[in-house]
Amino acid sequence: MIDYQTIENAARRIMANAAIDIPPDYRQGIEDMAKWEEGDLSCFVLQTMIDNWNAASEDRRPMCADTGLPRYYVKVGNNARLSDGFTGLERALRSATALATHDIPLRPNRVHPLWRTDHNNNVGINAPEIDWSFEPDVDWIDITTVHKGGLFGTDYRMLFPGDGIDGIKRFFLDTLVAFGKRGLACQPAIIGIGLGGSKDITMVLGKQAACLRTVGERNPDPQIAELELELKKLGNSIGMGAMGFVGNAMVADCHIEVGYTHTGGMPMSVHAFCLSSRRATVRIHADGKCEYRHDPRWFTPYMRRETVEWPMPNRSEKQSG
Amino acid sequence: MADAKSQRKTVRLKVPVEAQDLADLEIGSVVYLDGVIYTGREGVYKKVLEQGAALPAGISELSNANFHCSPAAAVEADGSYSVGGVTATASFRFSKWMADWLALSRAKIIIGKGGMSAADYRDILVPAGAIYLTTVGYGTGALLGRGIKDVRAVHWLEELGNAQAMWIFEVENFGPFLVESDVRGNSLFEQQGRLINANLEKLYRGLKAPALSRYGETDDRKDELI
């Protein structure tokens, strides 16, 4: 049984981990880019950002003061039991958000869209968002928090099957060029692409692709994996680097997630995570033990299942996760 | 590139700045600030310029650097403030208030994210003798947070909330920033953008346009998009 207080405490800790410590996979990606980036201004920006991450970890202060829209992704094991149920979990996450906002401190970013009411705690109507997913045969819950800016670097377009790969490439470039100028997308970034699904799911998949996969991780479909690498290369050949300065460091990695879609359409979304790619995960086991990490492991084989049935995990490993 | 940082010309300025401090600054130079700076964005501009609230007494003498920012800061139970990090917000959105703001506040340095348009520099900042410094990254929140030594005061905190209030910071070695617009209105972003634009046609060559267009690709609402 996983109790309320364990969840709230763990969520407070991942809020701090995300805000302060850059994920190692992303850091490595940017360090590699700083080695090959030839644009002197762009390279200056990358090296300064690395200094900034060091300062954040040393001082235990947020790496970026724009908290973005802090939110959660929760994966619940099918055999997990929660002391206060699902609404208790939601209450724990809302409470942890408010407490972490004060304690770290985070900028209270969340306001009412019309009245601009600010509770100074990043909690409000429909905020923080919580996305849910499930995992068969395990009894843990994974909670990931993502702090991502919310104003630039994302776009949606309804493409059609006849638009083909050209259409995908063109819209990918359009989004990077439009938001890359002056660095509004805070690039170089992990670029997530959602393809297919219904319109709203196209956006959800693209955002999750950007925020919940690590640098170097490939889609299990070999042809999609190839397209990811092709788009990454294309993005890094625009001639634009960090802050929209001359250079090539634009795409730290490109991740594509797909969903079956309307037979007549090929909706697409593009999402740029940022130079402060803030994510942190905790796994809370049935006995209350917490394991912290930066890799969300959100897209499991079960998440990407193709049809009614799905491959059952090896029974001997079923509780090890 | 081995060390792009040491190659850049670096300048340290004392705020409030004098006109001669800014005269020789070149776009692309790195700047660090010492002295007092204040935050101000749409909340403060509306309050002062549209609702006619008076500027905090003595603010123009204390500082002439306006940071487009909201800090990651909290008010403690004893009334003190803890400031974690600070990062800028995109400045182009504040264009409509800048002329009146510069006239009233006598600010000479605008610090923000992404710069403003070349027309805004020409028509608003240059006549006011003001330059624009951009933050780096974006978001060297921790490095900038280190540079904040004290919170002198916070105005309109209750009314505008943490993010929109006017924070007055005492700063030391506060940076890095890049000179985006100098006193003549030369813009680093514009100069870099021109160089990048030269490559775009080649980049798109051979990629056919999608079947369905969108408004934005045409501005004539009478056009069909197919």
C-alpha cells in the first residue's frame, strides 16, 4: 500500500530535482554539441549554459527562473494500491506543487487566463496537469515531473497522406525557423514530434516525445528511428544555433511518437523542449521505497501496443519492473 | 569550439550608468552589471502608465536598468525574501509601453529575452539613449541568481503577485548579458538573422508545399487555402 505522505514527499523531491539538476543525458548531448559547434556566439551560449547548470547544482538553486508550466506524468502499475486512491494521489501532487513552489523556490507562473489571478503556488484550475498511463503486472507507480516553458517552440498542423515526408520535413523546418529566430525556442533542444492520433492526441504525443524520452533513445520502429535521425540532421543544417545565432546547434535529438489516425489525414505537432530541459522521475514501490532518476521510461512496449492483445511480460520478472 | 567564452570582449558596468558608459559598447560584447536594477513588465507598465500609479520614490536616481523578468522568489514567514534564480521574459511583447516608460523612468538599459524589433530600437530606444542587453541561453537563472546580493524592496507584491511585482535588486557581477542593441540601434539578432536567411531558400529547395495552406501563409482572408 502506497500512502499519501510518501507520494507528497517524493513529489516534492522530484520537483526540486527537476528544477535544479540538468538530466545527464541532455547535458552530455549539449556538451557534445559545444565541441562541434563552429558558430562562436552559439558556442558561447552553450558553454555559458553548462556553467549555469554547474552553478545550479552547486548552489541548489533553479537552473531557470521560468518554471514554465510544472506538471506530472503518472504511470500506475495495475497491481498498485494507494491509501487515498486516485483522488488522494492528485491531491498529493497539487499539495507538493504548492510546497515546492515556496521551498525551492519556484516562480509562481500559473495564473487565470483572463483575470490573471495568481495563487503564488503554481496551482489553479486544471493546473498542474496530470497525464495518466498504466502498466500491467507491476505494483509500483512512476511519477515524472516536467518543467517546460509554455509560450514558444510548439506548433500543430493538419497534413494529409499525399503531403508525405516532404510535408513533415517542411513543417518541421517551419517550426524550427519560426521559433528559432532570436532563440525563442530556447534551442538547442530535444524536438518532439507527434504524428497521427486525433488532433488533441497529436499534440499530447509530440509533447511527451520531447519531454519523456532521453537523448540517444530511438523509436523501436526502425523506419521511424531512421526518420528521427534524418530530421535531427536536417534541423542541424539550417545554419542556426543557440539563440538564433549563426551556427548549427539546433536539435539535441529528435523523437517521434505515433498514433493511429484518420484514414484521410496525417496530423503533426512539433514541440521544442529547451536548454533547461527539466524532468525528474520517482518510482514508488509497494513498500514505500522510492527510487529517483532522470529517465522517465514513459513509452513502454505496453504504451505502444498495436492491437487488442499485447505481449505478456515474462512472469518471473513481473514484480521487478 | 574549444573556448568560445574567453574570445568575447567583456565589460563591467556600474548602474546607474552614465551616457558615456554606453557610447562605446559594441553588439555581441559581454556585459556584467554592479549596482541596483529593477524588474518591470506588463503588470508594472499597466499599473504606472495606464492606471497612473506613481513610480516608487527615488527609483530613477537609484537605477536606470529595467529587467524584463520575474524572479523565482518566495516571501518567508518573517517577511524576508529568498531569491533562487532569475531569467528574462520575451521583450517584444512590451513594445507598446516602452516609449512612455523610458520617458518616465529615464531607464537607459533594458534587459530581456529575444530583443525588440529594429524599428523599436530606431524609434524608441535610440532617441532615449537606451541600449538593450539580452540574457544568454535562454535562462542562466542560476548564474544570475548568484549575482543578486539583496532585495532592496518589492512594490505591488500583494496586488500583482510575485511574477509581476517590481523587485528592486542589489546586484554584483550580475550577468552575463550580450549587447543586442547599441546606442546607434545596431542589432545583433538582426545581423545574425540576415546571415541565416541567406541559407533558407536552399534548405527548402525540393520540398513541396502541403495541399492545405493556412492563414498566415496568406493574409487575405478572402483567399481559399486549397
